[in-house]
Amino acid sequence: MNTLIKSATIIDSKSEFHNTTQDILIEKGVISKIGQTLKNPNKYREIKLENLHISQGWFDSSVCFGEPGFEERETIANGLKTAAASGFTAVAMHANTNPVIDTNSDITFVTSKSANNAVTLLPIGALTLNSKGEDLAELFDMTSAGAVAFYDYKKPISNPNLMKIALQYASNFNGLVCSFPQENKISGNGVMNENITSTTLGLKGNPALAEELQIVRDLFLLEYTGGKLHIPTISTAKSVDLIRVAKKKKLDVSCSVAIHNLYFTDESLNDFNTHFKVLPPLRTQQDVEALIDGVKDGTIDMVTSDHNPIDIEQKKIEFDHADYGTIGLESAFGALQNIFTTKKTIEILTKGKSRFGLEQNFINIGNTANISLFNPDTKHTFTKKNIISKSKNAIFENETLKGQAYGVISNNQVVLKL
């Protein structure tokens, strides 16, 4: 792939060309020249786009694609197409498929389905067999096949001894163990945040305590065992404080937050729109502010779209019975830009790579081209026409977002949404 990018503003703090507008020549997938007026004698493909900005490729640590088994929700092929059009060059895919991804051959199937794509798919294997929380899955075998972490998506491990053994065992090969922060005996049948809003709406509440108790338990286990722990999609102010203290103790812990938990509060559920039924639930304004502070000071390591396509039959029903989840890849950049500066947004979208074993390809001469292309200034209302995913359960539908992804240059391929 040979391409000349014209007049692009580079947003990459590790590049010597950071905050400058340059032409970038890419030959055979490698950045060969960067300069203000590069010629094109070989008549390579030229990319000229309005207010074009570029950064190193974006990464999302939490996406679901459904395949195998739930192709009506999403397929790997269309999921990766969605990711590329949304500006992501790499995504970590969960094991909540049918069958659950819990063996070496399952990981091999997923990686083979995603081969030769512009977007790199990083498979996350199930932590326990069939994600039932009873027996550990084949963690080392899945690592050998390419699994980057282990997680029973949105299913907490209720048995503390099982989590202890998982941390101890995975530490033998530097495996990353993920633990969903919810104590089910406390959360019970709650379908939204336990607060005055849940009482007003007559919906059962899921208290912040359910999340915080599980985090306390897992941090104690991590301190006892060592190993590497990732706590995905925290949602409360106290959770931020707990992880902040753990990091000061030098525990090897990381965490993420879903974009919608930085953006919406539980008051968004007043009209019972099931697009807002997510797990962990939307919390209070105080929680939102604490989570944003946690992102700013680095306590929260990464922000994810927590992209989870759900077919309409499981969403367009009574709130109590609707499935949890929202799509988020297509709206991620624009939503973040409504909260943070462009520089901080790009920092957020490129963090977390090393935690999941990805290289960081800075925009410098001689480096492999792994680039996201975007316009940070355009504003638009996010509607169904912006959705590329097969499922349309978008929490950001009808929100005014700032910025638009153009596409990616990655794995020696160019994918542009034009």
C-alpha cells in the first residue's frame, strides 16, 4: 500500500511532528517521509480531507461482535468494518458468543475470521468454562493461540477462591485476569442505579455498594496473590477512590470506564428507553464527575465504548426484561470530544494498548503506519443513518456529537468512510 496524506495535522505527543500540519508519505505500509510539501512523482493514492487530523491508531478494550452464534446481532466482518469506519485500528473482543470462547480452537477460529483485516482483533478468552464461574478455562492454551486477557463478560466471579487461583495461575505466564465489579447478592434483580430515580420510576435498584464490595474483595485478592488484574467498566465515585489507593500501593491493577457512564446519569431513564439499560447502570452526577476526574488524573487507565450489539427483539420490550447493552463504536469519538479536549480525547483513545499487548506506533519516519484519520471540529446529530452495526441499540442516538472519524490506515490497508 502506497499513499500520500496531504495537509494533515498530527496529534501525537510522542511524534516530533506533534501539533504541526504535514504531508505524510506511506510506502509498503511504512511512513517513509513527513514534510510540508511532499511531491507525488509515482502518482500514489492521495488522501485530502476537510480539516484532516491524524493520530496513532485508536484502541477499544471492550467490544462484542456476537459471532459465532449470535450473527443476527453482529458478525466479525461487519464489526471490524464498523470499527475501521469509527477510527479504531484495534479492538479487544469478548468471549460472550455461542459457544463461549474458552478453548485454544475457539481463539484460533476468531483470529482466522479476522485475518487480513485493516483492524486488528485481539481475542479475550473466557476466564471460566462456558463463563459459568465454576472451573477455570484453558487459560494457558488460549494464550498460546493469541488470547490477550481472560474475562467472563459482565459475569462476576462469586467464588473468591476461584479468583485467587486464577490470579495465581495466570501470573505464571503474565496473563491478564479481568473481573466484573458486581456482587450479585447485593445487586439482586436491580435493573438501574439504586437512587431516588429508581424509587420514583418504580424500578428495582442496583446499588453502588454491589460494585464497590466486589472491587474491595478483588483488590485484597490481588494484594495477596500478585498477578495482573483489570477491572472493566467501573461506574461509581468510590470505585475510583479504591483503585486510586490500590495503585498507590503499587498493585498491578488497571481499570476502564464506559463512555456512556461518563456522559449520562440515571435520570436519563425517566422515559424507560431501553437503550439506556446498561451494566453497570448509569449512576449519579456525582459519580460521573468523579469518573471524569479519574480519567483526567490517570486512575482510570482507559475509556471504552463497551460496544455490545443487541437485536431489536431483546431491546424493544418492557424495561425489566430488556437485555443490557448499547453499541458505541460509531459514537465514541464524538462523545468523548463533548467531554474532553481533542488532545485528551486522542490520549484516551490510544491508552491501554500496552496493557493488552499492543505496540504503540507513533507517527514518525520509519514506523509502521497505524493511523486514525478524523475531523475534530464538525458537529452532527447522531442518528440511525450513522450506524454501521447490524444492531441499532445506540444510547447516543439523537445526541449532538463533536468530531467525525474518517477511517484508518493500518495493516497495510486504507479504509475510509466517505
